[in-house]
Amino acid sequence: MGRLPVGRPIIALAAAACAILAVPAAAQELVLYGPQEVAGFASAPSDTGTRGLTLLSHDQGPVRVMRAWFPPDAKLEPHGKMDAGMAAIVTVLAGDMKLAMGDKYDESKLRDLPVGSAFVLTHGNAVHFARTGPAGAQLLLVVGPEKDLNADLMTRK
């Protein structure tokens, strides 16, 4: 049996390496934004100081994903309205937040929402009130048709 020349496999490996390195740099870069950069995309503060950034909005339907920033020590009076068949899953990303359901603000009913926790708002229970702590709070809101959201999260078993 004849031996393969050593040079050919090395040339093939070198050609493959050059082909990989020839891929444009932009195709290899990670699109990454730091916390301050992300906050810079948010809307101007509302009268409560809350700011929001829409991450997804579906033209053909009511699906919406938003990130919201709430200032430190903010009292959020009862609010919330949800159309029939709609729901929201809200996740606490950072900060301090307390929340309770109802149309009358009552500090004694507020419950702590630890970072990573989630709560659900539906047409039947959308009115709520809240207070942020000294760190403020950041939330991720996913709003859409109730039938399309995670069924396991929609009801407490």
C-alpha cells in the first residue's frame, strides 16, 4: 500500500481554517446590550416614573412582550384592565416589589414578589396595586390570548 503524502492533509486543514476565518466578523458577533444600554431604549418616564420597552408587538394580534422599569419607593395605585380572553404573565427580573389584587389600595394586603417569581393577570383578575422598594423593580410582561399562554401558569393547582 502506498502512503499518502503528509502535505495534502495539512493543506486541506489549512484551507478549511482559512475558510472559517473568512466568514465576515459581523456574522460571528454577539448582539449584546448592557443594563444601562437596554434602559436607554426605554420610553420616557410616565407620571409615576415608570418606563417601558416593547420587545415584541404582533400587528395581526394582541401579543405583546414588554420590559418595564419602576422607580424606587413608588406607590402604584389600583390599575389594570384586560379584555376578555386576554391574560398576562409577569416575571420579576430585578429589584423589590410588593403586589396585591383589588381596586382599593391596602398596604396590609401587599405580598413580596422575589426576583424570579411570576404572577398572572386575566380578564377576571386584572386590577391590582403595588409598591416598589428602595431598589425599584424591573418586570417582563408577556400579554396575549389566554389560550396561547402557558396553561400550567394560568391556574394554581
